[in-house]
Amino acid sequence: MPSLVIPIFLFLLGAIIGSFLNVVIFRLPKRRKFLNLNQRSRCMHCKKVLKGPDLVPIVSYLFLRGRCRFCHKPISPQYNIVEMLTAIIFILLFSRFGLSLEFFIGAIGACSLLVLAFIDGRHKIVPDSISLPTLAILFVLQLARIFSGQSSALSSQLVSLILAITIGAGWFWLQWYFSRGKWVGSGDIRIGAILGAYLGLPGVILALFASYLSGSVWAAYLLARGRVRLKSQLPFGVFLGAAGIAAYIFGPSVVNWYQNMIGL
């Protein structure tokens, strides 16, 4: 039983943090202050102020069967999805890294990418107020991780980090520059830089490959269903965010498998 204490705590913590991420996702694009404790949560339909029992992460949504207790209209499933995703990601990070600096880097990066992915998916924007601080924080934490180690290859690790950021941002900058913003948005450049700081090499390359693969499959599905046209633009931040989180958790295992397969 003692071995389950930390995972249970991290699951609950992840759900609580996921609840806060939802506040950011819904309020930030509307220029509402998400850190204002006096600004109470309300039903998006009837505008009734929600009380404590309505705000318990995951449990409230399930108990209310996804409907407001006042007007009985559907609650966005995004609330439950983000809370569950954050909780599960925290458990996966703990199982992979334990309570280490890598865990905290992974948690901060994953939370930020979740926010950016959902905001881009809903509004097709990548807010500077999230992306730029995330890039700075991840860069500083990665520097702390590099210089706290006992490796003699500190300079090569630092060069690798900077190169990863350059590749992540540069790949999208080239597309943005030559297409004059028609192929990708400037927000993808910032997310690419975040992926570089978050994953390093070769993780950023793996994330870019996975995001294009998953994005292509999803686009083909939507085209087949007639829900988009060839010239339609998909919010690519969704796929970048998902691929980035997956690459941080599972990327090293995938890279090792690939290297073993080709005999490296």
C-alpha cells in the first residue's frame, strides 16, 4: 500500500492542475483573468455560479453525468478530458522518471503543451503569454539539468540543446517564410522551439515526425468524411502538443528500439 501513496497523490494533483489548465484554456483567449480568485466559475449556459461540489476534478463531471445541476445543459467534455489527461500524464512521468528534475521538466512542458494544444484546437491561436514563458522556463531547467550532471560532455549537451531548439523553430520558420504564412502560422514556430527545449535531440525530430504522421492521418479521415477541404487549415498545435508529450515519455524507448533494429 505505501508504494501506491505517491502515484495516488500525483494522480489527484494532476487532476487538480488539469482543472486549473481548463480555466486557462477557456479564459485566456477571452482575455479574462484566470488568476483572479474573485472571478468565480460559472455555467457557460445559465451563468449560475458553480459551488464546491460542482468543481471537484473528474468526480463532479461523472456525478452530474456531464450536465449542469441548474439548467441541465451539457457540460463541455473538455473539462473531464483535460483533467484525466493531466492526471494520467503525471502517473506516466513518475513511472518513467520518478520524482526527479526530469519529472518536473516533463510536467511543466506537458501542462504548457496541453494548454497550447487545446487553445489552438478551439481558437487556432498560440498565445505568446503561454508559449514564450514556457520556452524560457524549459530552457533554464534544461540548463540546470545539464550543469547539475557529472558528465564531461557539458559543452556537447549544451550545443545539442541549442541545435534542437534551432531545428524545432527553424523547420516551421522556413515554411512560414517561403509560404508567407500560408502553410503554417507563426505560433507553430514557437511551439517548435518549445519542443526543442523540451525534448532535445533526437527527441524533437521524433516529435516532428509523429506530429506530421498523426496530422496527415487525421486530415485524411476528415477529407474522407467531407468535413474539410484540401485548402482547409488544421490547428497543427494539437498534433505538435500531443507528439511532444508522447515523445518526452516514450521517446527514449522508441529511439533505443530503432537503434537496436538497425544495429547501432
